[in-house]
Amino acid sequence: MNFLADVLYVVTSGLLIPCVAILLVLLASSFVQVGRYWVACRRQGPAVERLVAELKRWDGSGEDVLETAGLPDQLASGVQGIQQARSEALAAFLLSEFETTADQELSRLTRFARLGPILGLMGTLIPMGPALQGLANGDLAQLSNQMQVAFTTTVVGLLVGAVGFVLYQQRRRVASRELSILEYLAALRFGDDADE
């Protein structure tokens, strides 16, 4: 039994370095995601509001083309696609493709929200074995070092998870609004049943 316990100890101890490395990568990536979201809101928010104002005035007829400059790429291509669609079926397909792409983007943010706390917990529990061993041996320096690693990884994991959760909520709200814009545009072009 001691052999199996020693093997488990070696395996879990070996997981600490990859766990901490992945946490650091996730932390850096989460800050990049926050920056991207902030820049996108500042640059693209006014363009989306302008599109909404245009849609409120537009009746869907004629050759007027809605302005897509400054819109997020996915929304701009959706607007252009629905404006150029020749049938309700194509408009419905484009709406479905928009939803699929938005779900893929949201799933990336969900990974931050889930992986951060999981890796933080792993980074907490792995050093607890050596910390307790240091306590048993009276080695307070080892105990202190291991507890510092444990608490630091917990905080970093929770921070990554919190950033991922907040970004997920914000991006889901934005994607929902963009989808309703496209559904409204499709309804203007093809009637109220275009999104069914």
C-alpha cells in the first residue's frame, strides 16, 4: 500500500508545475480577453447603436443598404448576408450560423470560468501534502512555502474564473442583442416568419 501511495504522491507532485503554468497562461489570456472586450465595446458600440437607429427607420423595402462600417465582423457579415439573401430559408440558415458562431465564442469564455477554479483548487491541494509533511517534521519554512503556493494558486484560479464568468455574461448579452438585430432585419425583409 505504501508503494501505491508513493506513486500517487509523485504523480500529483508532478502536476503542480503544469497546473501553475496553465494558470499563469489562463491569467494572461483572461487579461487579453478583457482588453479585447473593452476595445470592442468602445469602438463598435456606437456603430451598433447607429445600426439600430437605421433599422428603426428602415422598412425593409427598396435598395437601401444598411451601413455596416465599424460593426463587429460577425454582425456585419450577418447584416450583409441577410440583406443579400434571396430567400427566407437562406436568411434562417444565416441566423443559425450566427448563433453557432456565437456559441463557439461563448464556450471559450466558459472554459476560463470553469478551468480557473479547477486548476486553482488543484494548485491548492497538491502543496498541502508537503506542507503537512513539513508541519509533522517541524520544518516551518517548508510549511510556509507550500502554503504560500496553495493560497496563491487559489486566488489566481478564482480570479481567472471570475473574469471568465463576467466576460461570458457580457458577451452572451451582446450576442443576444446582435441576434435580435439580425432576426428583426430578416423579419423586415421576409416577413414575421423568417426566424421560424
